Amino acid sequence: MGPIGCCCRCPGLTDLAEIAAGHHERLDGSGYHRGVRVHDQSAAARLLAAADVFAAMTEARPHRPAHKPGEAAAHLSAEAAAGRLDRDACAAVVEAAGLRPPRAEYPCGLTEREVGVLRLAAAGSPTG
């Protein structure tokens, strides 16, 4: 029985069923078990997917040793750049692991400060 079935059988976990079921989903629809795209994933599900990748990489597996946290962080960054994982969720996981989050790459070479100003302007806030 999958995560949705198990969680739905317990009334206290019903709200978590969709989040738990999405831990292998990817923003571009390449994940499994349902192959859902970004518009069908909650922020919590996107965060869980990033955390799941980080945890899996930093744990030893029968076929390989555990990756170092920095290697897992680099992998998350690459997955976000490829559009498979949420950039903000990956940055949050990396920061929660005690690492410096990757610097965001914005279109047209915009800097973090320029993007911040644009966000304020779009929200109608003074940018002074």
C-alpha cells in the first residue's frame, strides 16, 4: 500500500497523504509514482522531495558510500537548475543542513539585489 493509502486510513494523517505521496515527484513531471508537474505539487511536497534527495544522497547505500553534504548540495543545485526540483526548497534543505545555500542564478545576469528591487516594485512597494 502506498503512502496515500496508509495515511488516509488514519484520520490524523489524512492531510499529510498528498505531501507524503509526492516525495519522488519532480517539477517537470519526470518523477514517480504519478508523474505530476509543478502546478500539482504543494510547497510542502516540493520541500519534502528536495529533503528526500538530500537524505538519500548523504546516507550510505549497498551500492555506494554516503556522499558528503557538499556533494549532495551541489546535486540539489543541479536538479533545481535542470527544473526537476524547486530552487527555493533545495536552498532551504541545504541551509537546514548547515551549509551555505547556493547562490541563485537569475535570468539576464540579474543580481540578487536587482531581483529584490524588482520584487518590491512588482508588489507596489517603494524601491528607494
